[in-house]
Amino acid sequence: MLTLLFCVALIYVAVTLLVWGIKAAWGIAKLVAFLVLLPIIVIWLAVSGLILIALGVLILAAVFTTIGVLLGV
């Protein structure tokens, strides 16, 4: 009986750590995409002559960031 309780608790801890790890990885991926990839894409668009698309991307990023800050996400 004690072995069954231990196995259930071990599975619970493993699943909890897995879910926490996935959430942490997703948060890090979003941070990297926003801080590294977005400026690279915008600079590439501006250099290649697609300044209107680059401005649109910047405006969308600003709107989403403002909404995220206001909602506390």
C-alpha cells in the first residue's frame, strides 16, 4: 500500500515538473522571439525596402505589448 502511494506521488511530482518546464520553455521562447527575432525581421524588412510592412509590424508589436501591460499578462 505504501509503495502504491509512493508511485502515485512520484507520478504527480513528475507531471507537475513537466508542466512547469513546458510553461517556462514557452515563456523563454516568447521572450527570445520578441527581443531577438522581431528586431532582426524589422531591420531586414526596412533594408530590403519594405518599410511600410516594417512599420505595420512595429505598430502591431506596440499594440500587443500595450494590451499585455494593461491586462497584466
